[in-house]
Amino acid sequence: MNSQPLAEYPFQPRFFDLDGHRLAYLDEGQGPVVVMVHGNPSWSYLYRNLVSGLRDRYRCIVPDHIGCGFSDKPQSYPYRLRTHIDNLERLLDHLGVERCTLVVHDWGGAIGMGWAGRHPERVAGAVVLNTAAFCSRRIPLRIAVCRWPLIGPLLVRGLNGFAGAAVFMAVRKRLRPEVAKGFLAPYDSWRNRIAVLRFVEDIPMEADHPSWPTLVEVEQSLARLRDMPLMLCWGGRDFCFNDSFYQEWRRRFPQAEAHYFLEAGHYVLEDGLEAISPLIEDFLHRAQEGP
């Protein structure tokens, strides 16, 4: 992807070498560290408004997973949950992050919480946005179709039927054209949509899936995080991560501060930014202060 200006994204990515592949990330501001982990088919662009609003007081670290955003998009690569967790771990170790608050969305939930479960002592708290970090056998038909042999690659990589559809289906308020363009900028060709497809294929629905054991590990590690501060900001109109996931988070973290936005979609930060931003700022202040 060219480093041309994008709407509301006034950042210059940095790069970290992962065995010959460049992982792009934002490292903006100074202060207590906030690590924001995106999902599929978004990238660090998802968090652009949070970074702009926080970087005067916080150090905001926002990676683009390999295959996403400004990161390299290798065609032959182990696009698996464990690899993404390992990559996040290596990046944060490289940057010397000793303690941080997480913000996670979509696949970022399993990736970010996977890292947190390995290092609970390094996590001050977590903001959870329409995601999961536990096993589920629920998958919407529109996503399941994208996993079918032959049809899936044609839809996702050929017709851009996953990333392209998300700019309409993941929001309740229509995105401005320049913002939609920003979300789609990294995924402009068959080659550049490799990770979009691989993430869809990596959804572990059965015990024989290669990433099922990793997700089980992530789920089990949540017990180590049970007492950490956690805040849910949930879009109630999410066709994928519906209310059953919201209730599961509340069951696993009964002490969590929960905010439910009935008219927000999957990209809850797009639909509910005005209400959510001050909640996150207040939560970060309290989480970083500690008990």
C-alpha cells in the first residue's frame, strides 16, 4: 500500500522485521502505554480517532497484522492465530512494553487476550469491543460462505466481497466515502487480500481445526485475567458478534464495566465514537492508576 495521505490518518507507520517480513505499527505519543489490536478486515485505521485523541497523554501502539494495513502481505505465510499472537509478543518485547492497557476488536480479541493471558502481570486492563476470545460454534452464513472452497477465494480475493462488504455491513451509519476508502486502501487487489481470506479460513469452528487448540489456550488463559479491570463497549447491531458474545464476556468477567450501544454495528468505534471516546479515556485513567 502506498503511503499516500488517508482521511483522518495523519500518522507515519514504523516497521519491525519479523523473519524477513515487515510488520507495520503506529507508535504515537508518550506516557502510559495503550496497545490497540485490530481484526479482519480492518487495520490500524480502525483506531485512528482514538490515537488522535489520546496521543497527547498516552503512548499508543497499534500494529497492523502481517497481511494487513501497511504490513507486508506474503502469499505463503502461516496466517494462524498462534502466529499473530507470537508476532504481537515479539513486537511488544522489542518496544520494551512492560505494562499496558489493551483495546481489542474482532480478531484482536483472541490475539490481544492471547498475549495478555501469557503475560497477565503486564496488563493494566482491557477495553473489549465486539469480539471474542473463547470458542464458539456460531458463524453467520454470509461469513461461512466465504470459507467454502473455490467460492471463498473468488468472493473474498476476487470480488472483494468481505472487506468491500464490511464498509456497509459493519456500520449502521453510512461511512463517508473517504473513510470507506481508508478502510479498503490496503486491500486493493487479489494479492493484497490474502490475509483477509486467511483470517476467515482460520476461524476455528471444530476441534480438528489447526487453530482450535490455540483458541482453547486463549480461552483458558482468561481465568488469569479475571480480576483485571475490563470495560465492554458493545455495538448491539453486530451481525457477527451478537449479544450471545456480549453476555459471555459478562459471565466471564462479572465485575466488568459494561456499555451497550443499541444502534451501533460491528465497527462500534465508527457508530458510537462520540459516546465511547470519553468512556475509554476515563477507563484508561483509572486502569493505569491501579488499585
